[in-house]
Amino acid sequence: MLTNVCTREEKGLRLVSGLALLALAGLLNGGLALLGLLGLIPIATVVTGYCPIKHLFGITSCEIDSRRSHHA
């Protein structure tokens, strides 16, 4: 499976920001509370190790497999 979210630092930042957004959803009322549900997105990227936006821009935090680089 394709992964592009690999470093502990990035995963930690995504997890904390996602949980903060979810907490915000609990504090707000009405339609604004739905914005807090956006916190599920960074949490999902931590669980799956894949971020579609990073893929779109060709960005990864994963190390390149050294075996691949020798075959080029």
C-alpha cells in the first residue's frame, strides 16, 4: 500500500491537531461544530499512513528504499 506519512513527528502533529479539532467540535454549537469533525481527516492519515494531498504534490516523509536507488 502507498504511504507518504512516515515520521513520528509528522504523525504526532497530525494526531494532536486532529484531536484538537475534535475537541473544538465538542465546544461549539450548531453548524460550527461540524467544522470540528474535520479533525477526523488528520487522524485518518495517521492510521492509514497516506495523505492524498501530499500524494497530489509528490511529497513524502518516508525514506527512499536504498535498494531502489541502486537500480536506477
